[in-house]
Amino acid sequence: MTSESEAPQHTQQLVLPLDDFASGGARGPGIPRLNRVFCNRNLKMSGISWVGFDMDYTLAIYDQPAMDDLSIRATISKLIKRGYPDFIETVPVSTQFPVRGLLIDKRFGHVLKMDRYKHVHKGYHGFRELTKEELRALYHSKKIRPATPRYHWIDTLYALSEVATYAALVDAMEKRGYAVDYARLFTDIRECIDEAHRDGTILDEVASDLPRFVHRDPNLASTLHKLRSAGKKLFLLTNSRWAYTEKMMTYLLGGAMSEYPTWRNFFDVVIVAATKPIFFTEKRPLLERDGETVRPAAAPLERGKIYEGGNLQDFERALGVTGDGILYVGDHIYGDILRSKKDSAWRTAMIMQELETEIAAYESCRDDFATIEVLDEQRERLEDDLRFYQARIKELTRQLDHRGARDASNGGAANGASAAELEADRMRFKRAVERIRGKLRQIEAEISALERRSDLRFHPYWGSLLKENAEQSSFGKQVDDYACLYTSRVSNFLSYSPQQSFRSPRDVMAHEIGM
């Protein structure tokens, strides 16, 4: 017997508490889903030296119903001045009707929603939902080309009021017997709302009462400070002009932290009136603004100064960094995200105010989605059974036909199962086929009802912003293609390390599912 001191000495392996982590016992509270940053393409923040921000709908989170109401009132007023009937001033316009990612068909006055393959699933004429037969007749025989003059793509929150006004006026004017030129009406609406922005009708009212129209995020300053403290340099790149930018940014960041005397101290470079997406595609000069004086900018760019215009190539040269060393954060899928991806190697983060509502709706539909998945599996098994019984019926029919021909040639003498037995089997399989088809119809009806109920939890007219049935919506596809990261507000980055490695989920193809 060996004493304890004489026992062989073995090196003991350190046991990591992985079971605790797996069970969730040792985990912290984590980041609530509503406040997470989601990743489409792997991104290491340690490789980012400059972080740029758009202002409107990115740093400045607008109260969307208030903005829509203001835009609609300004548009209606200008339409009446153009000769539209006075009654349109009293037409109820629903700000709840539109979402981003819709397509206006100016030929027929329809508002449409497509999936990622540009297949139209939902549509409205005014506030009347188009039937599946109407959609099939108009849009399913030819591929839709959104870039043609017939269509107009709605990809910004700024444009939602255009859709709301258009649908309401189509509906109201046709009910009063007006012959509506759908293309002319939409063009007039767009021109009126653009005019209202240019002449100050909208921006002056917003600037005069910022707390009414803009949500001041208490964590925004801390988020920018955290990035700066980690060695990141920050720039502001906005299409808004200097006077409006100054007032808005002072409201958002002025006096937020004692370390920053003014909002400009948060940023190493500030560029206003950038006219994106032209900034990414054309070589416009960069100007320096000093009060009311504007002159060509001199290198190098200086912190505290205000610049206007400019272009991608000169800007990268001035920063001393190119491509994937820059992360740009914006809200506009075309001007901020798509163009910067197509014309540069900048990494991108998209701000979607609607994401919090989208996530909350998704969470509320979890049980329905789980039920749909179970029903899908049942449907697949029943379809397998259906194919089996249909094949047996064909085989028995072939045997019966062959037997009949053989009996005729042999004078009625034959071996094997009798014709009556074969016919009995065939009828039994036919009854099984009818039962399966009945179950399939029942499952289809249940799935349709669950999908409709889920749609209503997301949006009463259009369902999920990012999905359409089982596919990504057209808008969701663009987010997936062009936004490396996406989240509901800039301050969500505060919960992450400035050196965070964001990792996208693994893509799964159909043949990998169920393995």
C-alpha cells in the first residue's frame, strides 16, 4: 500500500467553468436585444481608426409622427396653392400607413411591398388592399425594374410622409369622382415637400421647437467620448447646412460633458452640406466656412473648423486613411450605406429607428413562429406520404391495365392478385390521398392565419419591415447587403468595447438544414 507522500505526482489540468457558462449560471445580464448591435459582416473595431456619423436620423433621432404631421401639413398647403381642390386640407392622412422599403407604381397609383427577389406580395390602391389576383395580373408576369421612371423607391424615414399623403389623396379624390393622374400627383407631392424643406417651412419649425421633434439621447455624448477615449477619431458628415447643423448639434451635445466645451470638440472633422450621395461619386471641392465667408479649404483639416462639400478621394487623402479603416454610421440605405459601399471600401453601420419596434414584435410572435415551424415539418411529412401513395396508385393502375390486356389475350386466365384485389388496394390508397390532401389544406389555412396574425403585430398594413413571408423584404435585403452592422441608435455602441470584434452568424444554405 502506497502512502500519500509516495503516490505518483500527476499534473492536474485546470478545469474551466464552461458548464457554468453553458448553463447560464455564471453569465451576466447581457445586452437586451433592443439595445444590441447586429452584424451582417464580420468587423473588428480594433482595425477602425476613424468613425464618421450622419446627423439627421442618426445622431438626431426624430419623433417620426410629429415630423410626418409637419411634412404633410406643409405639402397639402403647397398643393392647394398649385390648384388642387381645397377639400384636400380636411382629408385624414394616416401617418401609420407607410413603412420604409415600399415601391410607388406611378402608372397605376399603387403602393407595393416586395421580397428580396422583387416579387410583389402586398399592395394598396389608396387604402384598398389589392387582391392576389390583381397583384398577379399586374406584377407577376414580368420582372419589376424599380430604377425605371414608372416606379419610385421609398427608403428613408424622410419620405414616409410622401407615401401617406399620396395614398390618402388617391383614395379621397377618386371617391369624389376626380380623374387622378397618378404620376402627376406623386411628382407634385414630391416637389411640394422638397420646396417646403428648401424654403424653411419645415426646418424652421423644427429648429424653433427641437424638444418637440427630436429625442435627445442622454447616452449619446458618453458613446462618442468612449470612442474618442479608445483612440478613435470622429467626423461628422451631413447633408444639412451649417445653421441647422449648429442648432441641432448644440441641442444634442451642448453642455453634455464638461470635457467638451462645445459640440464641435467631440469631432476631429465636421463637414456640412455634403450633398451625399454625390459626395461619394463626384469630385466636388472642399470648402471652409468662417461665419458667412466660404473659401477653398487648406490642408490639413483642422479640428474646430467647419467644412462644406468635398468628395470621397480628397477626404480620404486628408484623413490619411482609406477604405476599411473608416466606419461610417448613417440611416439612409442609398445615400449613406449603399453608395459608400459601392464607391468606397468604408465599413458601414446603419441606424434604424424602427428596429426596436421590429424586435418587440418579433419577440411577441415567437410562439406563432414556433407553431409555423412545426406545421411546416408536418406539411413536409404529409407531402412525402402523398408522393408515396400517388406512386402506388400509378403502379396499381399500370398493373390493372397490364392485367386487363393479358386476361383478354389469355381468355381470362391469370396468376397473382386478382383484379378485384388490385382495385381494392388502389381505392384504399386514393382514400389515403384524399385524407392527406384534406390535412394539407387544413395546415395551409392554419399557417396563413398565423402569418396574418404575426403580420398585424408588426404593422397593420405591411407586416415586418425586414421580412416578407419567409423571405427578406426588398428593404431587408438591402440592409443585409450594404450594412456591415445595424442597430436602433448610436448610443447602443456604448454597451460594447471600442475594440469589439463583431461577428456575423453563419450563413446556412437549404441543403445544410436538418443535417
